[in-house]
Amino acid sequence: MDMPETQRWTEAEVAALYRMPLLDLVFEAAEVHRRHHDPQEIQMCTLASIKTGGCPEDCAYCPQSSRYDTSVESDKMMKVDEVLDAARAARDAGSTRFCMGAAWREVNDGRAFERVLDMIRGVRDLGLEACCTLGMLTGDQARRLAEAGLTAYNHNLDTSADYYGSIITTRTYQERLDTIGHVAAAGIKVCCGGILGMGEAQADRIRLLQTLASLDPQPESVPINALVPIEGTPLQNQAELDIFEWVRAIAVARILLPKAMVRLSAGRLTISAEAQALAFLAGANSIFTGEKLLTTPNPEKDFDQSLLARLGLRARVPDKEASHHQGTAAADGRSRPAENGVPAAVA
Ligand code: SAM
Ligand code: DTB
Ligand code: SF4
């Protein structure tokens, strides 16, 4: 995808925001959040790794690259029924979006892609939003995903264009932008974010955020991943990111992309409840729930339920449009308030 000619935010403007006194920045982000979203509502999304490991790419953070000796083995692709069982369980636990990830460089036409299309149709029939992250796509493949009912496609920029070459050499930044362009042109919502804590400079985080905000249309959702350092990958010994840098990036994402869902993604397991609360104040309004992300552990269900309940937040329930079938707990398009301190959809 090419950049639009006029960018709403210059790099200097984004840098000025990013470097504001932290509490002023969070305050401003909270105001933007409250203008565009219900600040008590958190969307829960669940991931499934439909094809794990054995990926030919060299993404330096990734446990699934076949180039690194990690504990992740290459598995066969999941069957449609197995995926739909997992989606049903995710829905029953309160998720409204089910995201299917494959350790592929790109989609190849053929039986595996046909199977993904069946998975998408099945997930939509369960009344869930369906998201996929399958690597690079052609325009034609994006159209076929749209026809199957795909709600959103996740394809991250990961970092700034400048730092990108230190992390991945097997595909270009422009190829990522092209895939995002195909997704948008097919009418699928774009889910696009990045990873913080890969040794990038603050200026790289600022440029990543500016690039995300310059996408046209802006992404519908922005996953903010904190690096999960994986033994065997080149980033295994990467120093931990200062947690307030993570909060700053979330706040700036909220201000630059006011309508987007800002999703706390990888890394939550080692982030305190207090820091996550600050992130929600700064405008994060979605989390990945479930025992695992793709291959790494995620906070326990009890932790998430208790976090939401203690903060007086509630799980989002499905939108009317998203649930084009009967059968979901609350298809009236509204959030349900927490009862007895437990969010209704996760109780
Ligand atoms: N193979 C596809 C691709 O790369 O587009 C889809 C799956 S890939 C695992 C999805 C995203 O997970 C990556 O873009 C990256 O942002 C995130 N991710 C992978 N490993 C991670 C790690 N160790 N820490 C944080 N985020 C990670
Ligand atoms: C995204 O940005 N983060 C999610 C989802 N999109 C696919 C994946 C995180 C993966 C973390 C490492 C793992 O569990 O393998
Ligand atoms: Fe991992 Fe995706 Fe990169 Fe493959 S393309 S190494 S699965 S992040």
C-alpha cells in the first residue's frame, strides 16, 4: 500500500506527543478514548495457531522460524472441526473475535487455503468475528477471504521502516504495505501493529506509530506486542522494555488512531495488573484471552476475569452485524454490565 500524499501527523508532531510528561499524555489519550469508545468496554479475542512452526522466514523474534533452534516443532495444519471446537470454546468464554494464525511466509492457493476459507465460514457461523494472519497475500486471495466472510486480516509492520532490516531480511517493508493494501482493497478490516522491545530506539517506535496512523484507511485494530524473548532466537537475550515506554506507545496509538481498537497482545503475562490498568486508561480496549497466544503462554482466565472485575470493566458482547446467526449469548449489540463484580460475558 502506498502512503497517502497528505499525512495527518508529521514525525515531529508524533515525537512531541510521545515525549510529553507521561501523565499528561495518558490524560490526553484517555480523553480521546472517551470521545470515541465506551471506556468500560474491553474486547476479548482468542488466537489459534492453525499451522505451527517450520516457517522459512527469518523474523528475529519468532519461535516459529525454521532457521532458529527453539522448542517449537513444525506441526500439521489443524483440521476445520478442531478449529471450530476451539472457536466455540473461545466464544463461550466471552471472546468476540477469533484469530487464526499460520506460520507461513505467504498464502499459496490450493487445499490449505481452501481449508482456511472453510474455517472462516465456520467461525462466522458461530457468530464470531473472524481474523486471520497468514503472511503475504495477493489481491485475488484477499478477495476470496472477503467472500468467505473474513472480518479482519492481521499483518503487522512490526517496527519502523529504518529498524526493520535489523529484524527481518526475507521480506521487505514495502511487501508488507502491499499486502495491507490488498486487504483494504478487498474490503477486509486491517489489523496492523507492531512489537516493542526489540532493541529499537524510541525514534523507531515513534516512526512505527506515525506510519500506522498514515495508512489509508487507518487500521481498524492495532495490536501492541511487547517482545516475548524466545530461547534460540536472535532476540533471546534482549533487555526488557521500560514499561512506561509501552504505556507511551499505547497512549500515542490511541491519540493517532482514535477509532481503532488498541489491543494488548504479546507480553501481557509478564506485565503487572497495575501497568495493564494504566494501559486501559491510556486507551487500550482489547486483549487476547485464552491459555496461549500462538505458541507462548498468556495470562490465566482467572487473572483476566479478576483484572476486569477489579477495574469495573466489562467484556464487549458481539455486534449485531458481526453475529449474522442466532446462538450467541447477547446479539443485541450492547455490552452487559458486570454483575457481582464479574463481567457478564466471562462469568
Ligand atoms: N506468519 C504470519 C506473519 O508473520 O505475518 C502470521 C503469524 S506471526 C507469528 C504474527 C505476529 O506475531 C508477528 O507479526 C509479530 O508481530 C507477532 N510475534 C511473533 N512472535 C512474537 C514474539 N516473540 N514476541 C512478540 N510478538 C511476536
Ligand atoms: C499480533 O500482533 N500478535 C498476536 C497476533 N497478532 C497473531 C501473536 C503474538 C504471538 C506471540 C508469540 C507466540 O505466541 O508465538
Ligand atoms: Fe514467524 Fe510469521 Fe515471521 Fe514466519 S513470517 S517467522 S511465522 S513472524
